Amino acid sequence: MRLTPEQQQAIRGAVARHFGGEATVRLFGSRVNDDLRGGDIDLLIEVRGSATQAVAVAKKLKVIADIQRQVGERKIDVVLADESSDSPIVRLARREGVPI
């Protein structure tokens, strides 16, 4: 995994602040592979229950800004999911992602 322990902690903290302590986060995509270089930070954030679209988008933007303030300006992609989410990207992130 190409995230430092400090970056992982910053991500976990931001997710907990904006989505609560029960939310989980997985890193997926190119940053999981230690042999690659560069790439954006792809995160799957899984939450309990569901929220309105507007609330979910607002929290997503806040968590991205919070992470960027702590780890620096990097491209961060966030996929939000709840228990019922079953899109192809969510299935991929659950299968190949690494919990952080």
C-alpha cells in the first residue's frame, strides 16, 4: 500500500469526523500496488444507513477537503456505499480494496 502511516491515520480520522466512528474505509486502485508510482487516492467509504443525496455529497466533499488539508493536494476519489450498495465499482473496491 502506497500510503504512509500518517496518511492512513489522517484518512481514518477525517472519515470518522464526517461519517462517524462506525464508517469503514478501504483503499483501492493503483495505490494498493507497491510496484506502481503516482496515481490518485481511491477510497471506498462504507456507512451504516442511508442519507439523502445532498447530505451524502456534502459530507463527501468535506471529507475530501479535510484529507487534502492533512496530506497535501492530491487527487482523491471517494465512493460512498451503504449495506445495500452493489454497483460494479463498489463490488471491485470491496473485493480488491485494503482496509485502512
